[in-house]
Amino acid sequence: MIKIIGVAAPAVLLAPVAVPVLHGLSGLAVVGLGLFAAGKVVTKTVRVLNAPPKRRIPAERPPID
């Protein structure tokens, strides 16, 4: 019985803190994912805008008969 109380007491003390901590961690994960996605979009856009123009190869024209 005393072992059960020894294990349950810290759990009861931490239970009120667990829910806000879980919400905080999930909020950080969502914000981090959003920042990561925004960074990827900005990086790809900058690369496309700063890339040198591609050389166009004219299409071959069929011979005129």
C-alpha cells in the first residue's frame, strides 16, 4: 500500500501541470512547423528569382518541301 502511495503522490502532484505543458509543447511544434514551411517557401522563391536565365534552344524546324 505504501509503495502505491509513493508512486501515486508524485503523479497527482504533476497532473495539474501535465496538461498545460502538453499544450505548450504541441503549440511549439505547430509554430515550429509553420516557421519551417515558411522558410522553405522563401528559400525556394529566392533561389528561383536569383537563378540565371535558362538558355532556350530553338526547336528544329522541319524542312520546307
